[in-house]
Amino acid sequence: MTVADLAGLGGLGFVLIAVLVNIVHVRGRLPLPASGRSLAETTEDYASVGAALRTPSVLAPLSWLCLTVFAAGAVTAAWHGSSDAGTSVARTWALVGFGGVLLQNGTFAVVEALRFALAEAATRARDTVAGLWALSTVLFGFNQVFLATALLGFTVAGSAHGLLPVWHVVLGCASAALLLVSSSAAPFTTDGAHRLSVLGLVGWLGWIVWIAVHSMYLLGM
């Protein structure tokens, strides 16, 4: 099995886990940052969530591993697959994309851990929930800039060495722009979801589709 095959499988694995975890969150009505619910409702949600919060988090480390493997494979493809004219551009932007993935993984690990801190605070120290919830919500919003960085980096790198078709490049750039704009609204989400938060959702869906398609390209290399 080649590096490209592993990267492709890693990307598809990440997409499947991300979709599954979000379905579990929605169906189980688990609290989510930027949900738009009031502080009182959020506190009650976390106080009553119990062990259900642990189930989707079990898969989080595997999703970060899969995403990192995908990103490493994308860097390798840019490093060796570009023409002489596009080599420097592809390599530079591939490293930008890889940096975005690493920052996303680290930031989201903190967001994931804060969910458990909020659950404990909601049952033992409710006066601390407001601060923890604001931290979790704003950090979740800011994390979108790292998704945008990963998308932009790998999209430009893939375009430079001719791996990606035009529509895929447009999808990557458009999704990155939506995520960047949404991340800029993060400071305004402490009191609930901002009206620009929907742009982040659309950008995230674009990110998922982009990775799935890019993974298929890697499997076909």
C-alpha cells in the first residue's frame, strides 16, 4: 500500500467519523457550541447529558489521526507530483495546509475537553459554566480559521501540480472563504449563535466534501 493510498483511506475515514459523530450529537441532542441556546438551557443540557457525552468523543482521537495521515499524504503528493514550474508553489502551500490541520487538531482537542469540563461544572459549580461556555464557543468559532488554512493550502498546492480539477479548486477556495468569515464572528457568539454562523456550517460541509473527493484522487494516484 502506497503513501497516497494510506492518505486517501485516512481522509475517507475522517469524513465518515466526522459525519457519524455529528449525527450522534444531533440525534442525542447533545450540547454544541454556537447552538444559539441560552446559558440557562445550555447549563441544563450539560447537567443532564450524563454518560452520553462520552460516546461520540471516543472516536475523536481516531478522527484526528486519520486527518493527520491524510494531510501528510497530501503534502507528499505536492512534494513529488508537481511540475518544475509549480514545485515551489505546491510545496509552500502544502506546508500551509499541513499547519492548518495540526492547529485544527490541537484546538479541537481543547474544545472536546471543555465539553467534559462544562458537564462537571453544570452539576457541581454552576457559577463557572458561563465562563467555560464562552471559552468553548469562541474557541470553536476561531478554530474555523484553521480549517480555512488547511483548505486554502491544500487547494492551491493541488492546483499548482495539476491534481485538482477547476470545480474542486473553486469548492476549496469558496469553503475556505466562508470559514474565514465565520471565524471572524467568533467574538460575537458568547451570547448565542451569530447570524454569520450559518456560513461556517456551509463552509464545513464544503470542507467535508472537499476532503472526500481529494481522498478519492489520492487513492487513484
